[in-house]
Amino acid sequence: MDTLLELQNLTLSLGQRQVLGGIGLSIARGDIHALVGANGAGKSCLAYAIMGCEGYRPQQGTILFEGRRIDELPIQVRARLGITLAWQEPARFEGLRVSDYLHLGSPPGDPITALEAVGLSPTEYLDRPVDNTLSGGERKRIELAAIITMRPKLAILDEPAAGIDLLSLDELVAAIQAMQSIGSTILLITHVEQVAAHADRASQLCGGQIVCQGETQAVIENYKARRCRRCDGEICRHV
Ligand SMILES: Nc1ncnc2c1ncn2[C@@H]1O[C@H](COP(=O)(O)OP(=O)(O)OP(=O)(O)O)[C@@H](O)[C@H]1O
């Protein structure tokens, strides 16, 4: 396997609370890897730790990206190496138009193709401001379009389906697959089975620990059946 990202024994405490406890995870280059788990399982914290967000530096463990240790590197260096994160709450930029936003940093991809990939009409959206005059779902799609234009090596998507209407979930999946087809590897954090089901592999998180990983459907079934190693093989108390 050509491993893009490898986490070894990653442990993160915030204040008195341990939110990640000895995470081991490998993600293959080119894969969509789904991360599932109940509210509070630690999915977003893991995303922030990989991205290098302020305040989320692990106390223990190693993060390897393309075989290079990155856990001591600041967020902007990790971004330059090709890691990007789409936050659970999509960004607002008062005064910035969608076309400016999609051209920020002169990304390699074409903003028009990217907007079409997320199901938004370029003629209708390019001149609109990226502020609260857009719905949450529209901002979420525009953020995904920005990632498509960036062509990162690793895109971490935190709940990309949040705020996306049920009928548009297939379009969201198509946009994620478009990212994959242009070479990005995707860590896909989602509660929506219809979206997670399209991943190549998956991991299940409970209480800051990976309790199951492997073939996507098997992990989803394990999660839905509430099987959880951490909860002593009993019904998971956290689902
Ligand atoms: N800055 C912080 N300080 C203290 N505790 C935090 C902080 N951020 C998150 N936590 C706690 O860490 C745990 C994991 O939170 P996280 O946001 O990673 O969960 P999640 O799996 O993404 O949940 P959800 O599905 O609800 O988004 C939670 O118990 C949360 O309250």
C-alpha cells in the first residue's frame, strides 16, 4: 500500500480531558477514507490534530505525511505540503465574492468546473458574496468547490453533508469523487451513511479510540450494530 498519511499512537488531551487515546491509522494515497463515530467521539479533534490547528497539538505520537514527520510543523507548513481542512461550519468572508474566493492563492483548478462539480451554476453564483446571504448548504458547496480548485494531496472534510438537502447528497458524493479523480486523498468525516458508503475504507471512532477499521461496509455495519471493542465488547454506550 502507498501510504499517504500514517498516525501512530496519537494522544491528545485538552485541559483535563483525553480526547484522543493512542490513535493508529493509515490512509492509502488516492483513497476516500470515512471516519464514523458518535457525537463527541473525537472526529473533529483528530481532523484538527492532523491539520495542525492551534491548541490541538498531540502530547504523544507521530503523524507521518508521505513518510515525513509533520507533527511538529505549524498549520501553514502542513497546508503548503498539501493538506487542507474543510471545517464543519463553513467559512463566511464578508465582502469577498465567490469568484475571488475560488481564485484565492491562484489554485491550479478551474473555478467554473469546480462550481459545476458541486452542483452550483457559475453564472448564478460567481458574483455573489461569501457571507450570510448564502445558505449554509450553499456555503458548504462553495467551500468544497474551493478545495476542488486547490487540488490538495489530502482533503479532510468535516461533515460535508451537514446542511446539504437529502436530494443533493448524490451530488455531494459526485463532488467528493471528482476530488478523488483529480488525485486528492480524502478523509471523510460524516454521520450520513449514504455518503460514507462511497468510501474505499473506513474507521470507527469511540471515545477517542479507533475501535474498528477496514472495509467500508463492514465498518458501517459494525457501527450500526453498536459493536465496540472499547466498551468491552458490549453494546457501545456512546452511539
Ligand atoms: N477545545 C476543547 N476543549 C475541551 N474539550 C474539547 C475541546 N474540543 C473538543 N472537546 C471535547 O472533545 C470531545 C471530542 O470532540 P469532537 O468535536 O472531536 O467530537 P466529534 O466526534 O467531532 O463530534 P460531532 O459528531 O458531535 O461533531 C468532546 O467530548 C468535546 O466536548
